[in-house]
Amino acid sequence: MNTTGSLSVIGLGPGDPATLTGQARAALQQARVVIGYSGYFAWVQELVQEKECIAFPLQQEMARARLAVDRARQGDAVCVISSGDAGIYGMASLVLEVAAQSAPHTLLPEVVVVPGVSAITACAALLGAPLGHDFAVISLSDLLTPWEVIEKRLLAAAAADFVTVLLNPKSARRQWQYGRAQAILAPQRAPETPVGVVRNAYRPQQSVQLTTVSAMLEAQVDMLTTVIVGNSQTRGWQSRMVTPRGYAVAHTR
Amino acid sequence: MNTTGSLSVIGLGPGDPATLTGQARAALQQARVVIGYSGYFAWVQELVQEKECIAFPLQQEMARARLAVDRARQGDAVCVISSGDAGIYGMASLVLEVAAQSAPHTLLPEVVVVPGVSAITACAALLGAPLGHDFAVISLSDLLTPWEVIEKRLLAAAAADFVTVLLNPKSARRQWQYGRAQAILAPQRAPETPVGVVRNAYRPQQSVQLTTVSAMLEAQVDMLTTVIVGNSQTRGWQSRMVTPRGYAVAHTR
């Protein structure tokens, strides 16, 4: 028995349809069934008009993944859409986990993950070039991760001079984690170390703000905000932050 | 005096023209002068035919950045092309640094950074979803960074259970660093922890290999290779590696 279905998980980029890649566009075009958070369909309206679109509310990611695997197993050409890159805290891991769990029982099409422009690189681009050197990415959401694990990572990133990307800094329910992160990072950075705060990158209500480690708690942050904390080498210039690609005599050779 | 020039730094994605975004394509189309490593021009041949293309050999990144700023200051519409994402160890930081240095003396156009699909997300997509949770990115090149800084970061990433992306693992001149990185990571990971080794992602000679922390030194790696070392939660499934988005009861709610 051969399966005739297909299953791709694609990253749409941060929001503006212009951040979509040709690869992601092709994957969408080849699909007959498109599954994702309802808010994302507006971004790709023209590409999905003739397709079966299954829009979910926020969360319910597990239900999206299960439905995608089921429909692909039934022979449908399925595409799961994610914002940013599908692999970075996106739908790709969930779909692969569901596929792996059902794998012994059924023939499944291969899960193809199509990369996209992540929220991280999008926010970095708007800030200049904060990620020109080694960096760490830490989600401050402790819904699925024990806070002790998150705190250990913040301490490690602070001590080892990583440029540090903070995702999901605050939500309606989670208010104190961002302050705690600042309290961990600040002692290991000069007070004037540049910090970038980007909300809604490449979306209609985009805001880009440059601040410092000592003042970063004054910035308004929420679930749609990405915060990038510079390292010892990061410099601010006008409204931009730049981390050079090397230390010391890096740029004189 | 107003400058009439423009200056964008764009990421082309990992190589296949299908990984280009619409935004990057538009930035290229608006340029009159395109500057970059000679190897990249083949990827965008159709888009640059009518333009002045200034191709550099490998390295000479500083010369590329200086020329770009000079030409933009002279009123040209300039686009600097980078592979992957321009901001991650790419040309964006160099161009911004050169612009900042010359800023007091001259009116410069704003440097616009256009994000792309990074080598990191591209390699992750080919491996499945290794970056489904917090991760650290470390270049093993000690040409511009003291090895002690790199080693400190490896130790921190290993101890804090980050999924760890190793860039530039080896070159003709740098042979021992990859082994040293493995020696630091291995004691903090189970021997069977999945490790992905991707070479030439989305390029003609692409290779994707799944191995383990204990066997990762047997893989052939070089400057074109990205190595992704899983964390305590990462699992292998068939030829893929997946890091779930949470710990513990993450996927039952």
C-alpha cells in the first residue's frame, strides 16, 4: 500500500506576504488542504482561494497537527502554515511528533518542513545587525517549561556573553518573568548595552525601539514582542544596534 | 544636501533561488549596483542582468562593505548580497559599522537590512525540527574571536541544556576545534542524543546526516557544514530530529 497524500509544514515569514519565499509559495500551491491559525490565512489569501482552508483559533496547536496528519494519511495534499519559521517554536515539531506517534500503524507521507524568515531574523533586521555574532534564543514562557530551566539558560547566556533573544517576554497571565530576566542579564552587561524591542515586525502596527539593559523594563512588551539584548561587543548607532562579527582587531586586517 | 543613493543589505537564503523572499527580490530589482561574493551571483542571475555587478572573491568582506557605502554616498542605488540571512554572521553588521564610521562626515542613505532564510533554519528544516525550543548558536571559528570566549559559550550551552548550533566547525586551517566542542558537549548529553550534520543545504551537493553526540566526530564536516546538537528533550525519528516545544506534560493538554 502506498500513500498518495503529502504533508508540508511551512513558515510564512513574519507577516508581510513579501517575506514569503518561493519555496513556501510552491508548497502552498501544491496543497489541497491548508491548516493553520485563522489569523494567518489573510496573509496568503490569494494563494489559498481554491483550497480547503481549515482555520483554528489561537492555541489548539495539537489539534491542528493531528488533523494534518490524519488528512495526509487519508491521501490529501496537506499544508500546515506557521508564522515566521515553522521550525523555531513553530508547528514543525508538533506535526513530526504526531507523525512519529502514528508511524508504526500507518503509512505516512514524508513530512516536508519548508523554512521561512523567522521572527528572530526579522526583528534583528529591523534593528540593524544585533545577531552578527554568537547568540542564544530563550522563550520566557513557563507554561510548558519549568522556570528553573529558563532561569538556568538566562544565567548561562548572561555569563557567556551571548547576544540574547527573549521571546514571549510577557502575556496577560505572565508578568514577572521579563523583570526577572532583566535582573539576571543586567549584572553581566554594562548598563548602556543596547537592547532592541520589536513588536509586530513587518506587520501593520510595527514598532521598533532601541533602549538599554538598564532601561529595558520601561519598554512595553507582550507576546508579540521580541527583545534582543546585546553582548559586550554590541554598539548602538542612531536607532540601530550592531554586533560585530569578531572581537578585538576584527576589522583591521 | 540630500543624498539620492540607497543602500540595502539582503539575505538570499541558503542557495536555491526558491528560498529567496519577495522582499529580497524587490530590493535587488530596485538596485543599480549589486555587490557580493562572486559565487552568489549565479543564484540571482536573472534578477541582476541589467545591473552593475561587482563580484568579490571569498573574504574581502571589509572591502565589499566600504565599496557599498562609498557608492551609496555617491548617489547610487546599491544592494549588498549575503547568503542565508544578512544579519547572522553576514554582511549587515560590517556595512553598518562602515556606515557608522563615516557617518559624521557625510550624509548617508539609511542602511536597510532585508532578512532572509538563514543557514540555521534551512539546516533545521532539512533535519526535521531540532530548534523547536531554546537554542544557542556558536561559531567555532577562532580567527576573529578568542578561543576562550568560544569555549566559555560551549560550556554554558552544554550545561544549560540548549540545543546547540555549531557553525564553521572546521576549515583547512582549523581542525581541532570541532573535537574540542564535542568533548565539552558530550559529558552533558546522553550518548545517543541526536546530532544533525547538514552540508550545502538547498544546494546541488546537499547532504543531511543524523548521528549522535557519541558518534558526531565520525561525520565529515567543513566550512559549509552546520552541526545541530540536540538537548535532553530532542528525539530522533527515522532520519529526523525533533525537539518538542515543551518539557514534561507539554503535549497532553
